[in-house]
Amino acid sequence: MAPKITVIGTGYLGATHAAAMAELGFEVLGLDISTEKIEMLAAGRVPMYEPGLEDLLRRHVAGFEGSSGRLRFTTSYAEAGEFGDVHFICVNTPQKHGEYACDMSYVDAAVEALAPHLHRPALVVGKSTVPVGSAVRLAARLAELAPAGEGAELAWNPEFLREGFAVEDTLHPDRIVVGVAGERAEKQLREVYATPIGEGSPFIVTDFPTAELVKTSANSFLATKISFINAMAEVCEAADGDVVKLAEAIGHDERIGSKFLRAGIGFGGGCLPKDLRAFMARAGELGADQALTFLREIDSINMRRRGHMVELTREAVGGGFLGKRVAVLGATFKPDSDDVRDSPALNVAGQIHLQGGQVTVYDPKGMENARRLFPTLGYAPTALDAARGADVVLHLTEWREFRDDLDPAELGEVVSERRILDGRNALDPDLWREAGWTYRALGRPRA
């Protein structure tokens, strides 16, 4: 008989995981302490923009025509403990306020609340990104609090979701990593992931510390690659080189590869920056801080790109922002998402606004979240409206709408000056220059 699954925490990770588990054929109960969030999900709506997620949800939440009915939601830990055989913990692990370290309070609270309701053997599976060493501590606490005692086992199964591709990444993962302490946990997780394993997804079994380190190591490597090419962009600007051609040339080396070698204003979001900093903090606690000192420079390069974009904008409008209109295309930290957490685009927009610029922002999906975070910025319903009367246009989030659909000639009719700064190196310079624009991108020659 297939195990019944609970998913604790129904934010971005949890909502996606719950819907995907139902798609794979399991009976699933999603749990959250937020009544508002549970009511929204039960009504077939998701609290964030993620392509394909709402459709997937409605295929399985009871009450929709043709729904499997395999997915329900609750706010009760007692109900979850009674229902589930495998419990996935998908709560948030934000950065501690004023520190680099990870805030484990949500994970700890989930274990403390669930464990007393585990009266029979069960597997609790952590998916949240946590500091190495957390799983050993949580496993002991779980066995201590659960009436089932050692029958309540822990495993760690890090997530590798890319915002904008989360549904695909959950249903067809490029790898499945499980940290386990025994064969029973491994067997149960092989059963849960039988479909993707059968489709060829590698199933990697490790101990707890290795499973915890995989996610932070992967994110640190990606961040290093992004900051490396951005450092090369700084050198290219000083030497009048072209970072796009440089990236193309080194990307042909199979040892390097071409992915994540697009210079720009850097990375942001709710995961990469905070995971990088938490990794450094944890290494310090373990006495291995020297091993990760290079990550401080990676973080520094990344943050420096935002300030550099502000300075390029100041230069473009003649040395000062007072009385200048700046159009910002993009608010989210990446395309195909409505996530504005630590968004480089909004950070640049906010800095220019604070320095006296009249900033108007347009984003295809992130406007509502951006308004909540930066209510004093101007917002427009279209790219054309955002650019109206602008002295300079900034392209700061690589939406396909901007890359493929923007007409430089049409946009040129509404701006005050045809100046564009491409903060993502994603637009076609020739196309914009032919339409009479002064085009500049980070790490590229002026013409």
C-alpha cells in the first residue's frame, strides 16, 4: 500500500511539493499554520506566481471538475500525525536579522509540533535548507518527543528547485539526494520517488551531513560562477574588452561550460544570497571558516554590481538624478517569477529613487509584491507607460517580454532620450542602436 504523505509548510517549496506528490499518485495532506494560505490553496489558488503550479494544484484538490481529490489541506498537526506515513518539512529558513546565520526557528517549531502526534512508525523528511549538523540534532529531538520513539525516523532530502521551473524540477528532478541513517528510510524514499527514479533521475544516498552540504555547496558554486563573470566584466570595462565574447570563448571549454556566465547586476532572491551567508556562518562555527573566506568576496562582487549600475545610470543622465526620469524594466530577481526578495532590480531602482531620481517600474508579474516592498516608487501598467518621458531606460530583469517583444522604435517614440542600459546583457545591441538608441551594457564596449 502506497504511503500517505504530509507536507508541512505550504509556501513556495511546500505547495509545489504537495501538488507534485499528488501528481505522482499519493494521497497528500498539506499543513500550514496560516489559515489564509490554507484557504487559498484549498480553493485552487497559489500565493505566488509559478508557471504550471496552479493548474497542477487544481488537478488534485477536491472540488474541481476532473480532480483526483488526492490533495487536501489542514492547520492541524494532530490530523497530519494521524494521516501521514511520510512527513516532508518544507518551512522557510531565512537569514537571522542582523546576522549571516540561518534562522532555524521554523524548522524547530515544525518538529516540536509534529513529533508528539507520531504514535506509529513514521518518516520525517527535511527538505528545507539548513546548516550542516541540524539533522543529527533534529533526529534526536524527534525520537525524544514522538510517542513512537525510535520508530519516528528522520531523513534529509534537499530541494533543488529553480523558480520558474519548480513543477518540472519536482516531477522530473535532475538528481534526488537523500541523507538517511538506516535502510528503512532509504526504502521508503525509493518508494516515494519511484516514478522519477524509473525515468532515470539519479538517486544518491548519503549520510546526514553530506545531504545538508549538497544544497549549500551547489548554491555556492553557482554564486561563484556568476560573480566570476561579473568580476571579469569589471576588468573588461577597464580594458575596453567585451565580457559577452569572453564568456562565449571560455564557455566552450567543457570543464567550464557556458551556463551562468552572463554578466549583469548579479543574483538575488530568497535562497542564493542567504544560503551563501549561512554557509559561511556555519563554517565559522565548525572552525572551518578559512575554507570559505572566498565566499565573502563572491558576495561582495555581487553586491558591488548593483552600485555600479546606479553609477552608470547617473553618468548616463549627466551626473545627477534630480529632475531625471528613470524607467526600470523588471522588478523580480529573475524572470518567470513574482519573487522580489533581495531583487537586484528593485535595489537599483530604490537607490536611484533615494538619490532624487523619478523612477517608474514595470514588471510582467512582480508589480504587487514590488509595491508592497517599495511603495514610494512609481509603477506603470506596461513597459511603454514606464518609459514615457524617461531620460534613461534600465533593463534589469531578463523577461522574455523585454528580450523578444519590445520594439525599440516604438519605445523610442515615448522617451525623452533614447538611452538604454542593459543590466542583464540580454538585449540585441545592434537592434537598439539601429533604432537610434545609445546602448550600454555591463562589461561591454560603449559602441
